Amino acid sequence: MADVYFANLRARSPGESKIEKIRHLFDAAGFDRVVRHDDLTAIKLHFGERGCDTYLNPLFIRQVVDKVKERGAQPFITDTATLYAGSRADAVRHTVTAIEHGFDYAITSAPVIIADGLRGGYWREVPVKGKHFKSVRIAGNVLDADSMIALSHVKGHDLAGFGGAIKNLAMGCAPPSGKAAQHAARPCVDIERCIGCGSCTKVCPQSAIDLSEGVAHLNREHCVGCGDCMRACPEGAIEFDWMTEVLPFIERLCEYALGAVCSRPGRTGYINFLLNITPDCDCVPWSDAPIVPDIGILASTDPVSIDHASLDLIDSQQGFLHTLLERNLAPGEDKFKGVRDYTEGRYQIAYATRIGLGDGAYHLVEV
């Protein structure tokens, strides 16, 4: 049973600020054993798509950077290129977006280094023993780093159910080709509902959809399963077969997460932020209203335990009215399933435990 350290958000003195709590959590969780002198340490986070405003506060990142430097290590903040077209599709635009969102050296005291190279081509195969993969593609600079601290904004996700430490490792440490391998699922078009508006063709990063005879047609060979078309369709005419696709997607996600850390056992620490708990990933170019109150910050050396504790804390809250949360508002009910009833977010915990990514059980320690 892994220890997960938790700091609530109450503060009545300078020593109880969020800034101080992040520093206390770093020490309490034993990250001094994760980060060693002279390490090149990756600070893995999500810079947020342009238009999103709920990405992690750069001032919070600075606290982790400073703690890493106190260990005599050399930190850099990092992420990987996106599968879809957007403001983070290559290292140039990604770095510009990071700086626009406040992740520049003056604030964070660490350089931005995109982990998979200029166009997402810098990666290596890592062997894993999974149901779906014998090897996975992980960004080169993630593998080159001596240690890593993964900072995750916990929120909903339309395929994974939620995004926390596991998803940050899996999608966040993979190049675009690795992200495509994880998605694998392909949507289908309901031609009875399609009005031929072309919204899907405009957002498809692979030009895999065209209009013919007034309706959209999907080229499954070119499709990478990113789901941009589904989100863009105003008529809901594009869908995945959730009953058959969700669980395999989560299994692939967990196998990729394992590949991100298995070559460096004991050298990754995790901090989950239960703040601005929105229904969507920070990859979308907007931020919807939070579905529950802000809760606190957690730290652990186990990605499965910290995600399990995060889910339990979120589900213990009373959900907010007038948000995308339409069901399961009562304390104890599954909040992310209340947003999208086809998702199975807790299957991440079960499958990740099964393949040895971490321990599904945890002991919550308040600091």
C-alpha cells in the first residue's frame, strides 16, 4: 500500500500557502530519493492548448523547480507534440504557447525543452509486457532524463474518463505516433444525422474526412482516432463505439504509462493538483466550468495510488449545479461518469495495477 500525501487548501498564515504546501509535499513524499545530485530532471506538465486557462499555475511549477535545484539537479520543463492540429503540434508553436501561458524562464526558472524534438520525431522504443503492445514509443528527452517529476492537473476526459498521473505519463510522454497507437479506435459517421456542414473536415488533422453526396465520409486508413471530428460535429453525427472501444483504449493508455517509467524505477515523483476540476482535457481550446469544488494537492511516488486517491477525493464532493455534470452530483457518486456515462475512468486503476505500474491501494497522509 503506497503512501499518498495530501494538503488541503485552507490557509491562515504564510506558511500554509499553496506555494509552501507544494514544497512541503515534495519533502514529505520523499522526492529527495527520486532526484539526485547532478540529475537532468524532467518536470513533466501540460502547458495547455491556446484558449484553455485551467492549466497549472506557472508559480506552482517554480516551487518544484526550486526544490529540484536544492537537490543539486538541473531541471527542465517539458511536454510532447500533440496528435491533432493546434497550438502545440510542433516544438516551435508548443514553446511559444508555453511562454504565452507564463512558462518562461523568468517565472519558472527552468528552460522549456519539448521532449520529442522539433516535429515529434525524437523517440525510442521501450519494451513492455502488455496485452496490446510489446514495445511503446516514448519521447527521447523523457528517456534521456535521469529523473522526472510529473505534475498533473486532474480533470475529465472524453475517452479515458479522467486525466491524472497515468494519462500524463501515457499521452504526455509519447510522440504523436505513440499517441495515435494509443487511440487506435476509429469513429463512425451516422449518415442519417449528418447535415454535410463540413465542420469535421475543417478540424481533422489527417484530412481523413471528405464530403460526398452531402454527407461526411471517413477514410479509416488515414484516421488516427483523435476524436476532433466528434467534438466539432454540431449534430452529434460522429461517434465511437464506446461499448467496445473504451476499455481497450484505457489498457493501451496504461501500457504506454508503464513504458514511460519502467526503465527508470524509483526515479519518478508525482504531484496531482485537484484544482479547477473541469470536464475536459486541457488539450481543448477552452475551459468549461469546474464540476466540483477545489480540493487540494497530492504527492506520491506511485502513479496508480495518487490517481486512485484523486478519484476518491473528487467523488466525495458535492457536485456543482449548472455544469456539464448532469448526474451523480451527490457525495460518493462517480463524478466523471456523471459527465459521460460511457466512460470507465476507474478501470485505469485496475488495469495499471494489473500490469505492475503501481499499487491500487493507498494510505492517505495529510500534511
